[in-house]
Amino acid sequence: MNNNDKIKFVIDGKDCYAEPGQSIIEAAKANGVYIPSLCHVDGVKPAGSCRVCNVKVNGRNLTACTTPVAEGMIVENDVPDLNELRKAIIEVLFVSGNHFCPSCEKSGNCELQALGYRFQMMVPRFPYEFPIKGVDASTALIYHDRNRCVMCKRCIRTITKNGKNVFAYNSRGGDHLYVSMDNELASQFSGQEAKEAMEICPVGAILKKETGYNIPIGERKFDKKPIGSDIENN
């Protein structure tokens, strides 16, 4: 399909082209434009959970992961007010969980931490909550720290065993909503499945046991290059 058969739209003044049915975040990535997100997974039905991917379409704030591209669409992405909104969301996520980076095994590979660096977060403007949501280390291979969960639903939407979801929301509708793990299903994980569960989580809420701190500082994913640079420099 050549550009004449594609949908033409504009992001921050740049002419871009999209396949029919592509979301803004997918089309932006294909055109070398990075739109930050914590809940988006390529090839998985979007949830719009984190709101970090908010963009302006014709002056209206919309989530880039759930909004399809339309012909002639004008999208604002890398602009001061949106970046400030994203920074505020990142700060809220930091203060609403136990995100003490120096003691977290995901440090250097954590997408929340990497976004904090990208948006130059220093001291959060909001008070820390330090909620106690609990830790589940009862299975052989998975350490599930709910205190670090950012409720992105990536684990809920992608991790299955025997055709069943391993993770799910618990206490839906209450003030203490959290992600729970089906211990029976998680106990059947292979080492590779446990590794994939750890990697799908953008933070340190799901860890494969006995793998922490095995990559030295300087060699971790976001030590080498900032988040989004693989899209912006491809």
C-alpha cells in the first residue's frame, strides 16, 4: 500500500500516513513519533487505563491508544500542556504506590521510572500515600507486589494459562480496588511464562523469583537509551 492509499494526518506539524483502522498511537509509532503510554501493548485491544497517551485532536483531549486515525486529523502530542499533564499523572502514580526505585528489582527496566526521567520529574507535588495492598509470594516462580501496581491492566489483558486469565481486578467498585493473582494458575507457570509475565508489567509489581539485580547498573534497558528513543530514532 503506497501513501496514496493511506490515511493522511498531521502530528505536531509533521505529515504522517496511517493504515485504515490504526489507532493514533500505532500510526504515530509507524511514523517515528513517540507517544508515551504505560498501558498500551502492541496487538492487544486497548484499554485507555493510564491516560498518559492523551493527545489533542482538533483541540480536544483524547487517548491515543483508543482513538482511530481519520483523514485530515490534526494531532498535538509533544506540546507543553500535554507534557505537563503527563508529568502530573506520572507523579500521581509514584505517590500512590511503593515506588522506591533504589530498592526495586525493576529499576533501570521500569517504564514508570523511565517516564519520570523523560518528563524530568524531581519531587512529586502530591503527598505520598504508601498504601498497604499486600504481597503474594506463595507461588514457586512469581512474586506479586500489589503495592507497586499502577492498574494498567496489561497483565489482565495478556497473561493467561490454560485459556484462563491469571490476573484480575478485585474489589471492583470499592475504594480498595487491586489486581489479584490466581495462585492455582500461576503455580503452573513455566520459567519462560514467569519471565513473560514479569516483562509485560511496566513496573516492579510482577517479578520472576531469583532473577532480581542480575543485570548490572549501566547495562539495564533504560540505562542505555531513554524510553521512546527507539521509535524517535528508527
